[in-house]
Amino acid sequence: MPIIEQDFMTLTQDLDVAAFWEENVRCQMFTTDKPRCALSFSPDDHWIFEFMEVPSTLRYYRDKTYRDTLHRETNTITRQYVGRAFFDEDTWEHEPKRIENLFGCYFTYHEGGTPWLTPVTEDPDEFSRVLDEAEATDLRTWALPGPYLEEWEQRKAAGKPLPKLGTGSRGPATIMTSILKPETLFFWMYDYPALIVRFRDILMEKMVEFNTILREFSGNTEPGWWITDDNSALFNRKLYRTYCFPVLRRVMDVMAPLDATGGTARPVIRYQHSDSAMGHLLDMQYELGIRVVNYGPTLDAGLIREKMPDAYIQGQMPPMLLRNGSPEEIRQQVISDFEKAGRTGGLQIATAGSLAAGTGVGRMRWLMWVVQEHCRY
């Protein structure tokens, strides 16, 4: 059975979800000339597994028919209670390669969990050979596997929408700590610094090449870049400046040049998400021109606003607070974030990270009601 918290349903019995989302469309810009703060939800595979009591995560990833059916069932429920559908009902069976795959890193699947990238080696000599192979790989023949190209052509022939590729990726901190175990990576920064500098430089250039190919293939001409980099907090300031900052700067200068505009003359977006406590890195994020952010739940909205005065903050509701907190605790968190970061119009109420597994539609409705009542201009 789906998670429907009846006490929160009672509290929100007068909420008009259709009117809420109609108004939300008018609340997206960084300005006070709008009715209220915008709100967004980001449920993912972790969330749907618990919400729908999914009996097999492996089947979810391997069986398109099963996955699409589950998505339709979930969307029916969330449309009824929250007024929104969040899941694709015609999912892809195949996908392009990932940049991690270039370095020999692939997903491992286990029943009851989500896919996990498996590190490639703990032998520095073997990793040097991995880098040789990555550097020599022709990405134009590597990036798009045959089954993906076949599915693309089938969907194109059927008149189905096709995605714009090369819009963003995981960031260098998380990529590097997936390809190598985190402790291996950090030990090698000191024991084999030239090896890790080479890793950084190859990653940097291959990310640009790889995503340029994806953009050309899919006809994506709109500049902008999103980053998901949950492991940023593992890096101190010196290591982040040395190993992550150059990669982000190079990739975004190509994919999201600040002297360009988006397809409708919008500012080019440089967006960073990280679930981690990376408050010590905010000045470097700001230096990189990142102006749309969703950081971890331990980062105070006031600190983000202090360090990044013109950034559009998408957060900072702690996901576990929304899942477990009392109605008053949730309300006070929203009010606090609005006072600290929303008065200038640059806050969107959202969880600091994805919607936590175990959060039901009643609590989602309560967050909508609180924003509607307490975040108005």
C-alpha cells in the first residue's frame, strides 16, 4: 500500500492542489514580483521502492514493462493526492555510456538496493594502464552503444520525443571516488600525485569530448550544465581546488559559457547539487559561476545566502525532517529558510537532496500548504 499519512491529510483537507501548481508556474523567477516562493519535489528510485513496497528492485531495473507499469500506478496516486506525476511512463531500455565506464567502472546490481558503481582497481600500475586505455579510446565509436542507437531510431520513427543529451553529469569528486575507492584515491594523491593529476586531466578533457558528442548527436544547442556531486565534502579546500575545481571550470566553460544565453535568451544555468556538508567549498562554487544550488541538509540557508548572494537556492528542507518531523517542526523550518534566504526572491522550497524514502503524500501536501501560507510576498 502507498504511504498516505492520514493525520497530514486531515491537516490539508482544504488544499487545492490544482490551484497550487497553477500558481507555482508564476513563482519560478529570482524576483519578489511573484505570489510566493516556488516549490518542487524530487522523488527518485529510492523513494518509489518504499512508497510502493516494491518486491524486487532487480526486476525494476531489468524489466521495462514492469517499471513502466509501476510508474503509471505511482503517478495515478500522486496526481490524486499531490496534483503531479513524477515518473516517466515510457522509460528507455538502453542508455549511452557513462564517463565512469571509460575508466572501467560499471554498475553492480543487488536485490533490495539501487545500482552501485564498482571501483576498478587498487593497483596503481593497473590504474596507469586504465588511464592509457581511456586516453586512447575513440569516444565517437564508444559513447553510443548499438542497442541505444537502435532504440533511438525506433522512437524517432514512432514520433516519440527524444531527449537532449549532454546537459550535465555527476561532478569530479563523485566520479573520482567511484572509479577508485575514496580511501585509495586520497592515499594516492599523496603517494602517487602524478598519477592522480593525470587522472584529473584525462577526466577533464574526456568529459568535454564525451558531452560534446552527446550534444551533437541529440541536436542539443542550448548551453547550460548541471552537476550532482555528493562526495564533494570528502575533499578539503586544498584538494578540491587541486582536483575538482579545474575539472568543473573546464567543463562549464565549454558547456555553459557565461557569455552565452539559453534558447529563449535566459541566463545560462550552472547548477550544483550535493547531499554533502560542503559549506567549506561555497566560495569556490561561487567563483565557478554556479548560481543555482541544492546543497546538503546540514548547510544553513543563511550561510548559503551569505556566501552566494545572488544564487537561486533550491532547498534547504532536510529530507529526514520532512519524513519524520512534526507538522510544527516542518512549518518552522520553512519559515526559517524563507526568512534567511527567500526574502530577496531567490529561494525555491525543496528538500536538500531527493525526497527521502518513506515520505508519503500527506507530508508532501503539508509542505505545499506551509509554502502557500507562509512564503508569500
